[in-house]
Amino acid sequence: MITDQVFIWGAFGLFVVAMLVVDLGVLGGKNRTIGIKEALVWSGIWVVVALVFNVGIYFFFQGSERALNFLAGYLIERALSLDNIFVFLVIFSYFGVAPHLQYKVIFWGIIGAVVLRALFIAAGIALIAKFHWVIYIFGALLVWTGIKMALQKGEQIDLEQNPVVRLCRRFIPLTEGYEGDRFFVKREGRRLATPLFVVLLVVSVMDVVFAIDSVPAVFAITLDPFIVFSSNVFAVLGLRALYFALAGLMQLFHHLHYGLSLILVFVGAKMLLADFYHIPTVVALGVLALILAGSVVFSIFYPQPAPPDPVHQPTDQTKADL
């Protein structure tokens, strides 16, 4: 049994490393702006790879339960990762990161986040196994976060108050400007960090902050460490291509924000009711798909009103004449 577990985790680790090498070599090999078409193709490739992996889980574990759990966990993580895209847009805009440098930051930032998520998942599962009541804390956290997310629609993220930004500015010697795609430079015998390194830290930390919401959401589906971690990894690995594919389209789906909030509330309620009523994974999958599809369709049929044209706004003199 232990040998099988070592083989499964080892094979998965090698597979992820191989995909990262391919991903970095094809999309991130050169500092360039990635087009929407190319990003959509790679985003689709990551989805297909995840689904093929899902089929492999079905046959390897000889049953549908783990396969369904992976699919539900992947769908939850994939949906919640859409909110990361908006945050990345804000961060890159705030720091003035050129489009051709953004992929490198997201790539290395998410690699660090994957490691931190692994530690977070291991700690969370260990806590639930030892103190079962922790699951109610996770459930309540998700419900509270979902409600808060819905009520904070349109609020700006204040990066000036971000502790990572403030800490870096205070304790890390920085160059005055960007040095191409380099995170560090050496000048007069001193190693200095560039602003791009600060961006990398902020992206990594913000992804971990999102993991505090999304990882417990998968705990509502299963506590199987391999399923929780693999569904997280596949959702995160596809996030880079998804960012470049959807970054310019996020404003079209302005009601998606409420869909994500409802997903958090649903999975939080599922955790709170776990000991009293079991919601089948198939039902949970259907609810998640319905919420996502509904929020997208609603955004299409009820688009965000265009801001008023200042050219045609009445002036004070005009108002006085009226």
C-alpha cells in the first residue's frame, strides 16, 4: 500500500514537472506578449490534460467515486481561480508590468504558490483528521467569504496597504526601475532586488490568500490528499494561459462575481451539513455547473451599462439655462 502511494505521488510529481517544462519552453521561453488565440489554445490543452487525468483516476482506482471527486474539486478550483485573474490585472496595472513580462511573473509565482498550497492542504487535512470540528470552521469561513465577496462588488484593492509591498519597501534594497525580466541584479558588489521581484512576491502571496478560500471548498467534496492536491494543481497550472485568454474579457462577465460568491456559500453549507445530510458529488457538480453557466448567461443578456459619455453631459451653464 505504501509502495503504491509512493508510486502515485512520484509519478504525479514527475508529470507536473514535465508539463511545467513544456509550458515554460513554449509559452515563456521568450519575453513576448502572448496573444489571445495562443492562450486559448493552451488553456484548452490544460483542460483536456486534466480531463484525461480524470479518466486515468477512474481506471487506476477502479471506481467512479474518486473520479467524480476530482472533477468536482477541479471545477471548484477552476471557477474560483477566475477571481485571481482580476487580482493579477490590478497588480500588474499598479506596478506597471509590461505585458511581455507578465507570463514569467505568473509562472514563477504560481510554482511557489503550489508548494505553499501543498503545505496548506497537508495541514488542513491533518487538522480535520485530529479535530473534526475544524470542518465547521472551514464551512463557516466559506459562507462568510462568499457573502462578503458579493457585498464588496466593485471595491478597489489597495495595494499600498499590502503587507508584502510595505515590507519589501522597508527591508529589501531595490533598484529604481525594472531591469528587463530580471528579479535580481548585482551592482558594486551588492545584490539588489528589482520591482519585478516585489511583483512576484505579491502574486504568490495573493494566490495563497485565495487558497484559504478555495482549498477548504474542495475539503467539502473529499479529504483524500491526492485528489485535493491534484485538482488544485491542475486548476492552478492552467491559470497562466487562462489569464492571457480572459484578461481582456473579464469585464464582459461582470455577474460572474456573484456566481463565484454563490459557489463559496454552497460548498460552505455543504461542509456545515456534512454530518447531518450528505449531498452526492453528482448533485454538487450539477449545482456548480448551473451556477457558473447561469452567471455567464446572465452577464451576456444583462450587460453592464456603459458609462455616460462626458461629451454629451450637460454643463453647469446648460443646467442653469434649463
